[in-house]
Amino acid sequence: MIPRHYSCSYYAGNRAFTGDLDAGMWSFATWTDTFVDIEGDTQPVPPVATRVKMLWNGAYLFIGAFMEEPHLWATLTEHDCVIFQDNDFEIFIDPDGDCHNYFEIEINALNTTWDLHLPKPYRDKGSARNEWEIPGFASKVTLHGTLNDPSDTDRGWTLEAAIPWSAFEEYGGVRVPPAEGDLWRINFSRVEWDLNIQDGGYQKVPGRAEHNWVWSPMGVVDMHRPERWGTIFFTRHGGFAHLPSLEAEQNAREQAISLYYSQKAYHAKHGEWCDDAAALSAPSGTSISLSQSGFRAVLPWMDPTRGAMTIAVTEDSRLTIKQAHDAQ
């Protein structure tokens, strides 16, 4: 199954955040599928709904989200604190899809934000750069109910965000703003804690982990596997003709990441990397070269539109996709 995909329409008007995602600028956008558990269909369907809309223009990527919520709760007010300790909404973007230099934004119902840049995933000993900021970022939260008041039942909360393309200029690895037909990797997560009503307020249920509900399921409780994120398609004309290519590319990504994990297991057992593709059960035609720092494996694959392609993976899970005649 390929990750979720979304056709993102161009919006030529001025930004107008009103809290109503069915009207105004948002009438030009379609809803995503309703969020599911992060592990996918092996887990129950979330009891409350979450959906997203996206738009773009020459200045911003616009994201709107509605989270059904009978108990609106938020406590954190300091920018760049660990927002997911509250219920929150999270945005993950990897513009060039290489699993490195990706971005995360977390927002709670108080409109408190945490923006961070990750040079590489935590699985590869990456660390978040909390000092990274997004000048010009704008967000608005609209509460459909009362915050931190357990005496009533709420409808939910709406988030609207505008991310300037300049946020991706230094590390995104792609042209900004995007052009017609460009594809980026993106995903969204909603963190939800089970709450008790105590002394007229809300308290987390002790010892209980948070729920993670997402747009494109990850298969594991870990959002930091960018190879499994969904795809956003930027267009002024509508439509989406990339499904066969997306399916072929995702299969290549999964094969490359599978080899990466096989190499990690081999290294843990033998104390060195392996240059024998067959020993790692890699696809036919895979080549592996070793260096002092690690390995680089190149796997061939066929795209129904672009023809013969390769995907390279290194010891830090970075993926590089090229046409076969351009591969080194």
C-alpha cells in the first residue's frame, strides 16, 4: 500500500483565516482522508475525527486542520517547549524526500508553537535543532467550545497555518516556491492524551501513553521515518496522474530502507558493514560500496513514467533517487 497522497490546489487570493474550513479560501481545497492510528489498521479507528486541507501560492503553504474534541485542553504557553506533552497537531515536511533535513511544527489549542529542523532522523543519532525558526510563520487557532472547562462538551478546534517558502530555502534541497507538478513528502500527526476530570479541571491518566493519530499511517509508533510519509502534489490545474510512479517509487524506498536495516543488524552482529548484496537479500542488481564511515548501496528500479531509475541508501538512511544513466 502506498502512503497517502494529496492534490494541493493553487490559491491566488489573500490569506484570510476565519476558523471556518468550509468557506472562504478553504472552499478551494478538498479534505484529506480522516486520520487513522499511527500503526494503521491493526489498531482501532480513533474515536474522534481529524482532517486536513492544504493550499499553496507564491508565498506560502497553507494548512488547515479540524480536530473533533469533546474536551478542549491545553496548558503550555512557551514557544519551543515540548508541545506534545499537551494534546497537539503536528506537521512534518521533507521537501526533497531524502529522509534528511526535514521539518516539524507542533501546535496546541493555545496556539503555542514548536518549530524544529532535523538534519537526520533520531534512529541515525540525529538531534533536533530547536533554535531553527520560521520568520513569517502565521497560525490561528479557533476553539469550538471552551478551553479547560470539563463542565461542558466541546465540538473541537480548528488550526490554520501559513508556512512561508523561505523556511525551506536553506535546507529543503528543492526550489521554492514549488512549480506545477512538484511532489514533496509530508505527514501530519495528532497527539491525544487520555484525561481524568479532577478538582474541576483535567489531569492526564497516570501511566498511560498518548495516542498518535496520523494522516498517512506509519506502521510503527514513530513519526520519524520520513520514507513512509505521504505525498503532496502541487498543482494549478487539479488532477493527480502520479499513482503508478508513486507506487513504484514507494516500493523502491521500502526495499532501500529494508537493506538499511539489514545492514544495521549485520553491523551490530559482526562489527562491520557488508558488501555482499546477496547476503543481505537485496534485490538483483544491487551494488554496495564500503567506506571508512559506512556504506552506500544502489538499487535499480523501474518507473512507469521515467524509465530505469536507481535509489541509493547510506548508513544514515539518506535516500537519493536518480535516473539510471545519471547514477554514480
